[in-house]
Amino acid sequence: MPADSTPCPECGAAISGGREGCQAQMDALNARARSDVRYASTARLAFDTYCMQHPATYCVSAKSYAAHLMGLCCGVDFAGNPVIYTALQRWLNGSKALTKPPVPPERGSMTVRDVAAATTPQTYAQAVQHWAATVWADYQSQHALAHDWIAAALAADR
Ligand SMILES: [Zn+2]
């Protein structure tokens, strides 16, 4: 760990600049996905993963929490099925009485730092998949809830 590294308070990554430095790495990954199509296929999964690892920033409301939890679930358990992404977006646009579950204290053993270290589109995609899986595993207590919400979104879409 470099001497000037302060761990990000949300994901624990040792990154210069702490929470802000961590955000800068995610912003850089998003920018690369927008400018280089070879990195775009896992952009949605990477962002939902980052959001569920940083819920104090991205999951303040129950609706945003549900959006990223369902997004991560779709990315990991449903191979990023675009039909589900579309259905959940539409479902969340309506008025919903959702209750935000408690955030688990551990949220993945990998961080944006591990993913940013990948230097090719292939290794990057693999790293994102692995990163998403470790975060999703720590949300195990909410897997059933996420699947229920996705089922409701798909039912409403019919
Ligand atoms: Zn972080």
C-alpha cells in the first residue's frame, strides 16, 4: 500500500484520495467504456457492482437501491439479459412502495482497483464478472428479494 493511500470508507480499497480517489477510478472506467466499444459490454454490470459496493452514495433511496440490486442480480444470475434490464427500468418508473433492506457490512472482496488493473478487454471483462460475483455473494440475504422484484417487473411487463 503506498504511503499516501487512505482506504475508501465504503469498499476498503487502498486508493490515494480515499473515497474521492475510488470514485475517480470508477469515473475513468465509465469514460473508457463510453469511448472504447470493446469495454462497453460489461459497463452496466461494473456500474451496478460499484453502486452496491458504495450504497451510501448510490443507494440512498429505496428505489435506487432496488434498481442497482436488481441490476446486479440481472448481470450475475441472468447473464445481463437485456429483456430484464428493460423490464426493471420500466417497473421502477411507476410509483412503488419499496422498503430498503439493511446494507450488509461486507460487500465484496474485490474493488474497482482490481478491475482497473486489467489491461485488455478480455481480462477486464473477466475481472468485472469476478468483481460482480464477489459483491453479489455478500448480498446473499437479499437474493430472494431481488428475484421477487425481477419476477414482479417481468409480470408487469407482459
Ligand atoms: Zn470505494
